[in-house]
Amino acid sequence: MDSTITNNTNSCTANSSVQRSSFLLFYMAVVAIAIPSNTFFLYVSWQHIRRRNELGVYLFSLALSDLTFTVCFILWLDFLWPGVWIHGRYVCVLSIYILFTNFYTSEALLCCIAVDRYLAVVHPLKCRWWRKVSTAAAVTVTIWLLVVCFNTSTISWEDSYHEKKNFSVCFDIFSPLSATLLRANVMRFFLGFIIPVLLVFFSTWRICTAVKSNQATDKQEQKQILKLLTLVLLGLLFCFGPIHVMMLLRILVNDCRNITWILYPYKISVALSSLNCLADPLLYCFITSTGQACASAMWKEHLHLTNQNKFALSITTHTTL
């Protein structure tokens, strides 16, 4: 792997020219798919809210977070190919801020959805107060505030942006990490990854136990709920697991001479985390019944309009002849 390591008294940065075109094409495909799919995701979640379904509040916030992240990600495409950040330190820090905000709002909202399904199936009568639109809105606002406060206290200039002469790098600054970022990475791993995974796993396990023991629950509904939460759990592990493991490894790598071996796996883990903005709309639009109904209705409308246009064109052609 053709990598160049830049080291000075203040920072250690890594710049790799290998596979840049592959990563660039990958991220371009992610952005091209994520923007329309998350726009549609907003529409689907709004249908939930109109039906006074508290799930729609979490879905809408999730779609909004993914869409904001995807639009911001266009800046990273400009950085990826030359390997030099040209937008300045303020935009760099803002981009990193949006990146981590998306990570942890997404994970927290996925937990809320899993817990909501758990309460709906296991404790349908005891926890009606939780399953209200107003409660979901309050929980969502609280999540955003907590994530924003956490990011404000852990994201710093020295760990985000490095500039030397005509060369500047954003985010890909490896070691030595500051004491603040060392603590932040540990907190991100446990609070931002391990706890959400455990909550989703617990909710999935309890729902699985409940629906199997409840003969009154429709078999199709059982499969739908279990499939939904299983995919949520797998999505958390696949999209966010690698990047959080790399955060811990970066704590152990404090010498520039040892960075090369961690560089490529790190870039792959970041690429996998970006798939989260594709997984969320696909998961809820095409697995939940409301999402399937909306997708089916829009597809039928598209076919209807296409047939109308073809019919109008054929009449026009026939008249001309």
C-alpha cells in the first residue's frame, strides 16, 4: 500500500493514494442513492406521524439526520481524491460534528425504535404513556441535545484539522491523540456502541420470547417484528461496529511508525459507517407495513403516469401521421 506518513511536533497525519478512486466511486454511489431514498424516507415517516404513530417521530428524525449527513458528505468527496482539504478549518470541524452527530443520533433513535416495539409487544398496557407522539418528540429532542453537548465537549481543533504550508488534512489525523480524544473514544465505544447494541439485543430477545409464548399474536406479525429488530441489530453491528473498534485501536497506536498497518482498515470502517444512511430507509420503508404500502402506492402511481404518457404520445404520433 502506497502510503505517506507526515509527522511533526504537533500532529501525525496519514495520506494514502491507494484505492482512492475505489473509495471515491463508493462514496459517490452512496450519496446518489442516499439522497432520494432518505427523501422518500421522510415522506414515509410523515405518514406514520399523520396516523398519530409515535414510531413516525423517531423515523422522521432518523431520516433528517441521515439526509443532513449525506448532503454534508459531498464535501468529503472533494477531499477524497486529492487528499487535501481545501475548505478551511471551520468547515472541517462542522463536517466532523455532523458526522458524529449522525452516528449517535442514529444509534440512539434505533434504540428508541427497538424499545418502542418491545413495550408495544411485551407491555402493551403498562407503558401507554411512552407510546405517545408527544413522548416520542420529547425523547427525540433530548437525544439531539445530549449528542450535541457530547460532541461539543469532545471535538477539538487539534484532533480534527492539520495544516502545514500548502497541505491540509481534515479528520484523517491519527496520533498522538489528545487526552480529550482518548477519553472521548472510550466513551464513544461504550456509550455510543456497546449500550445501544445491548439494548437492541435485549429488546429483540424479549420480543422473541413474548411472541412465541403468545398464541394470539399473528404469525406474520411475529415474523415482521422479529425480522425488523434483527436487521436493526445487524445494522448496528455492521455499520458502527468496525469504526468503534478502530477508535479503540487508535488509542493503542501512539507512534507514527505504527500507523501504516491501521490506515487501510480504518478507511474501510469509515466507508462501512456511511452505509448507515442507506440501511435506515431500506430497513423501514421496505420492511414495515406502512413503508411497503407507501412504496407500492408510489410505484403504482409512477406506472400509471408512465402509461398515460405513452398513450398520449401514441395518440399524438397517430394524429400527425
